[in-house]
Amino acid sequence: MILDADSFLEKCIYSPEGLRADGRRWNELRQFKCQINTHANSSDGSSYVEQGYSKVVCIVNGPKEPDGRSHTFLDKACISVEVNIASFSTVDRKKVVRNNKRVQELNTTIQRTLEEAVLSHLYPRTQIDISIQVLQQDGGLLPTCVNAATLALIDAGIPMVDYVSACSAGIYDTTPLLDLNTMEENDLAFLTVGVIGKSDSLALLMMETRMSMDNLEPVMAIAIAGSHSIRDIMDREVRRHGKQRLAKKGNM
């Protein structure tokens, strides 16, 4: 029996045995690793996040004096986000310029997402700079950047309502799939959510492909559940680092 290209691709994405190309089941996250305070000497806050094979470094500086009038707000801090994508982050090795439409969209989306959780009214007439460096991409770029920025803000001591944890989810036939990689994002309808804490309050909901209303609810439900799991992993890392710093102070 000879399979055509479409049938072969479908079997790669989700097999009849209920396994995806990387061996995960429909409701399993990719391996998630995170670390905070990675650049202690060159920033106020920093983090490193691996979500599958997507790898991101984030650096936060501020609150500080605004760069100009356009970054000065009388009642709150100005949150500035800059995403830099390394040319070696994908197999194609294409140089991504800063005024690229996709990069500008990422900057705006991440900024608006974080503004939902950061207590920026505590720092009027100041600026908070968030610099995100994408080292490797394999799907879930937006949620990986949001998770890294959240950890870096916490490391910088900037007060927030709660963690903002993000995750993507898609639909294959009638089966929702959690935390998509690049191959799955290219062929499936998917969305990305950012959840505040352990609640169902959304700071981010982005859907760049069409999805039927019947599939929207189960896909959102699994994406929110995945975000809650990621939030728990991030919280463990923050607490681990906090205990480590307290132990060092105790030994001084």
C-alpha cells in the first residue's frame, strides 16, 4: 500500500495509536525548562526558557528614567518590548530585521499581554525595558517569549498580579492537541492563550488560523490547562531560586 504525501503527513502528526510525531499524547506538554537570574551582573532581571526545542533568553531593565516623552506616562510605567530573532534560530538561517512585520506584531502582543498583569501604576513616569532573544524555534514562539518575560519581570522584583503563563493548542480532526511544534503549527488550526495565575482569566488570546466554533471550546480548555501546568513549573523555579539566595545570605 502506497500512501500519498497528505496521508503520510497526517499519520506523522497524529497516528491511529494516539501518538504524535515526537511521541507525545494529545494532552502532553513538551519538555519545559526554565531558569531565572541568568544575567545577574548585566540586568535587573533575566531568565532562560526552553519549551520543547524553542529556546529564549529574556533580560529586563527598569523601572528607570524614560528614554523620551513618547515613553513617559503620568499615571503608569511604560513597558517596552523588543524581540530579536537570531538568524540561526531556524534551519533556513534567514536574517530577521527589527522592522519585520512578524517581529513588530510579537512586540505589541507581548507588551499588551504583560500590561494585564504588571502593576505599572506603582511606577509612574518610568520605563521598563524587556529584551527577548530567540535562540531556537520549534513552534510556540509567542508562549515561550511570554513565559520568559514573566520570569524575568519576577526576577527584577517588579510587582505583578500573578504569573502570566502561556501555551498553544490546536485541533486535528476532532482531537485537540496541546503545545504544538513547528510541523503541527504549519498544518493545523491553532490558538495561543496566556492565563493569569491559576484562574481562567485570559491576558492573551490569539488565533491566526480559522477554527470552527465546535472545536474552539475544547481547544481553549486544554490550552488553559497546559498554561496552569507551566505556571506550576515556573513557580517551582522561582521558589528554588529564592531558597538558594536565602541560604547564601544565611551563610554570610
